[in-house]
Amino acid sequence: MSDKEKPPDNHLEAKKYGEPRTFDPNFKGPVVNRSCTDVLCFIIFILFIIGYIILGLIAWVNGDPRRVAYPTDSQGHFCGQKGTPNENKSILFYFNLFSCTSPSVMVNLQCPTTQICVSKCPEKFLTYLETQLLYKKDKNSWTYYSQFCKTPIPKSDRTLSQILMDDNCPAAIFPSKPFLQRCFPDFSTKNGTLTVGNKTMFEDGKGKTRNAGELRAAANHINKILDAKSLGMKLFEDYATTWYWILMGLIIAMLLSWIFLILLRFTAGFLFWVFMSGVIGVIGYGIWHCYKEYNNLRGQENSHLTIYDIGIQTDISMYLQLRQTWLAFMIILCILEALVILMLIFLRNRIRISIALLKEGSKAIRYVPTTLIYPVLTFIFLSICICYWAVIAVYLATSGVPIYKIIAPAGQCEHENKTCDPEIFNTTEISKACPGAQCIFAFYGGKSVYHQNIPTLQTFNLFVFLWLINFVFALGQCTLAGAFASYYWALEKPEDIPPYPLFTAFGRAIRYHTGSLAFGSLILALIQMFRIVLEYLDKRLKVSGTRECKTCWLSGPGEVGTISRAAAPESQNNISKFLQCCLKCCFWCLEKAVKFLNRNAYVMIAIYGKNFCRSAKDAFNLLIRNVLKVAVMDKVTDFVLILGKILVTGCIGVLAFLLFTERLPILIEGPSLNYYWVPLLTVVIGSYLIAHGFFSVYAMCIDTLFICFCEDLERNDGSTEKPYFITPTLHGILNKKQLVPQKQKE
């Protein structure tokens, strides 16, 4: 009875996951006669691209990246900009650095003193009163001093009060050096005492004697302004200095990936075992080094202390002086070494299968060698997308007109932080109501609809960028799948392989399936955008929580209860953090699942030319129907390719680190940078993306061969009438049985 009921169960199971493919004598590989798919999504995609182009034009008209590259004076003029009166004045000079100790500095991100562009920084101490006394005997001192005034003054005949009232010249100048295109005092230490120009005490030009410590405090406030305000400028400077090194590193990564693919084509197994031997050797060396350090610390003072004894320390080197630290490292590395060796022992059969798949993929690439060139096209497309996104982001960030704000040295003016007009400010009642207040350039902005919606435009810029990046990857996957499917479904290889399979597949994907590829990439872009929003909200909540904590701490001893009230909803914060963590995890898993589904859907699109939803459904059902064979196609193959990515990224990353940290002075002189990690991360991430693009050729080849193999087993039975298209070697590996002609079975 059970035997009779079994066929219906299998039939129902087949119905549940779709009907298996049947033999079709006319099927010879990717369908030639096909029509356009997902037209609605294609139209939406084109409209978004048009909007993206319009956004670029608008940002180009309104933005000005020079606002990031050049410092600006109190009037909003660029220092060092070509074609302007300040062309030869590339350094910013502060009239009165002592004003930068005002509490309003960090609130308004601006020092309340006049700032002008100069060609060089002062090199000596000099006050305005000294120039008046020396004018009749030595006019050179006034000539030297006057170059740090707003406008040239032929004579030193005005009183100090007039000069300060007109705000035309500084009261005094100090020996300075340019730093980040700004004049900072030339500090040095003499016998443990802080000095400026070898002086510890000096006149400030207003009748007061100052010390170097006061000037250092003012300079530190300027540094805080720069840290808060000009991080983007520093990053821009680093990229401007190292762009050709970054480009060279990415090109080397491309060549290295190409060489690795060529080697993998011939020696897949050898390279894999070399990699694994290297991993085991590196971990083994780490174990030996930890034991050596552990043994060397025996008997040294305080080395017997535990991590618990010294507590949390900001100096990491203190932990490295403890024997317990090296013992912990050694135990961790021993466990890791054991796990790697056990994995190699118990997964040796699957590793053998993955190596065989790589070799079969190498055979396919040998017959379709143009697929090795396609990553170059992917690299070009990605470079265009990344550059366009970065340029639009910079131009949007620098859009606007100069905005001037009122800043008072004492920080107690009721009109402070209000907008003003520098042309008429001295004639208004505000300058009288707030003595010493100045109308100083603050930032670039505006009140138009465009300027008020710049954050929204930046979000649109990021979303379309993600969509385009995913579309480039989708186009590459569909194109490669079409080329390798043409190889698989050729009965006699290479005679039956159609001419120019890669270009034919690329043309089909662009002509008929742009809408389907845009559909799949849109789903991924939405998920990635939501993940970015979650990360942004998480950081904002952390920052706001820190501010609330600081506010409670600053509330005073009479308001200590505020802290307890602020700590009351701590449990709610923990719940929200838990929910955020769950959401992040869920969307990470969802992104991985959608990428896997999209990848197989693009293979079905390349073969049959159906729309995205139909292709995704067919691919899913096919994999479920062959779930045992899918188990063979596990992550071991990906592991081999990940090792290649790590090799390429690691080599380029080490070279970039040595170059940008100027540790190769004998071979080549590295650039001087503000943050060496900025170009370093760019090179590392770019190298990984390039390696990912190249190794995706092999990954896509293996995935395509596997999908075609499953289709082949359903369509054919190995008989003369229905022969298998797959090579007997790979069939024996995946199906675990030899091909038996139908006549022999009978």
C-alpha cells in the first residue's frame, strides 16, 4: 500500500517545487528568440538615471569644491585661488589668536577675530607701537609689518586705537609657521619650558604681557575648530595628494587578480594547498612567537600581574608586558590552528570536489577566454559610478552662498550667531550695542528650496549610486552566465560553441533584460539603503545619548537628580538597542539571501530570457529539487576564491601601508599626509572590489555550470537520443555515478 502511495507523494512534491524540465530536441542552449522583460522597471530605471544626470548638472552649477580645498578669509574669499587677488596668498593669518579662547569658538566653529590671506607667516615678534617708534629710523619694519594688514597703509601715522577700531592691522605679530595653510605660532621647548620664537614672555601689542602657554591655549582652540570644521578639507587634501598612487594601486590590484586567475586556471589544487600551508604556517609562527614572548617575560618585574590587576588602560603596550596576555594569544592561536587542521581533514572530500569544479571552470574559461577581459569593463563601469557619486557629493556639500554671522569675543552679545552683512555691519546699531563684535564669514548655505533640500538630494545621490553599483554587478553576472551557458550546452566542445559568446550574451542582456536586471538590483539597493539608515540612526542615537549625559553632568551639583531621571529609561534604551541589533542581523541575512537568489535568477534569465520573478522562481525550484546536489556546492569553493581575494587585498594593502606611512624611503619617497589611513582604506577597499570583480568570473562560471548541470539531468538521461551535455568527468564528481547508456541499462 505504501509503495502505491509513494508516486503520488513524489508527484505532489514535484508540483510543490515546480515541474522538472522535459526533453526538448530543439533546445541548444540560451534561447535566441526572446522579448523585452520587466519593461515598467526599465522605464523607472531610465527616469532615475535622467534625474541623476539632472542632479549632477544642478550640483555642478551651484557647488564649488574650492571651498573645501582652500581656506577662506573673513570676507569669504579663497586663499591661494588662481585668477584672484589672493592667488599668491595661500595662507590664512589670524589678527588676534588670543580671541580664540572665547567660549563661542566651539559653538560657532569660528574664531572671533579678523582673518586675512597672506603669502607667508610672520617670522619675528613685532607690535604696532614698535613700528611707530622705529618708523623714522627704520621704515623696513613697517614695510614688513604692513603686509599683515587688510589694505596697504603707506605710513605708520595712526594711533593704536584707530587701528584697532578700523580693524585694519593686527596689534602684534608672532613668529609662526604654516600648518594646514594657516599661520600657527612657532612653538618649541627649551629646557622643559614652552617658548615661542625662543621667548617665554612677550607683549601682545595692547599693553599686556603674555606667556607662551596662553598663546598655546588659543592655538589649541583653533585646532579644535579645524578638527570640527575641516575634516572634509583634510580628506580632500589627502585624496588630491595621493590620487595617482591610489590609481596605481588599483591598477596593480587588477593585474595581480588577472595573474591569479591565469594561475588558478592551470594549478587550482596546487594554489589551494599552498594557501592552506601558508595559513597553517602563519598561525604556527604566531604560536611560536607568543611562546617566545611568554618565556622571555619570565622573572621580569610586574610580568606576573593579570589583566584584571591593571584594569582598562589606553596604552596597549602595557598589556603586552604581561605573561597572561601572551598566554591568551597562544591559546587562541592553538585553537584556531586545530580548527583549520580538523576542517582540512573532515572536509577533504568536499575540498577535492571544489577543486575539480574550479578546474572544470578553468576549462570553460579556456574555451571562452574573453570572459577574463570582462572584469576590466566592470572596473570601468564601477569607476565611473564611484567617481560620479563622489563628485556630486562634493558639489552638493559645497553648494550655497557665503553666510556671515555675528561673533563677539566675550560671547555675551544678544545678537551673536545672527546673520549679517559685512559691508554695512560697522554702520549698524549692533556694532554699537556689542563692542568688539564682528561680522565674520561662517559657512556656505542658503534659504532657497535647493539649499534646504540638499540632505534629501544627498540621500537620492546615495540611493541611485547603490542601484547603479548593483546593476553593474547584475549585468556582469547575466553576461557571464550567458557566455558559460553557451559553452555548457554545446554538445561538441569547442566546435558547437557559438562565435563571440561573451559579446552575444552582453548584447542580449542590454537589449532585452535591462528591466529585469534593474529590478533585481533595485531590491538589493533598497535593502542596503535601509541598512545604511539603521546605521545612521544608531550613530545619531549614540551621539544624542552622549550629549544628554554631558548635559546632565554640566547641570551642576544642585541638579544631580537629573542624572537619575535620565538613567530611568535605561531599560527602554537596552530594548531599542536589542531591536536595532535584530533588525541589522535580519537585513544582513536578507541581503545575503537576495544576492544568492538574484545570482541564480540571472543565470535563468541568460538561458531562457524570462522576466525576473519567473526566473527567480524557476531557479529556486530547480535548486530545491536538487537539494542534495546543492549541498555539494557549498562554501568550500567560495573559500578558495576568498583566499585569492585576501591575497590580492593583503599584498596591495601592505604595499600601500609602507608607502603612505613613509617606510620605504630607500625605494620611493611617500607623500606627506594628514591621515594615512584615508588613502590606505581607499586602496584596500578598491583592491578588494577589483579582486571581487575578477574572481566573480570563476564563481559565476561554477554557478552557471551547476545550474546547467541540474537542468541537464532533468532534460536528458544519457542515452543516444537524450545525451548529457556535461563532460563525463564532472558528472562522476557531482552525481557520484558513471554515465550508463540506455541500451546497456536494458
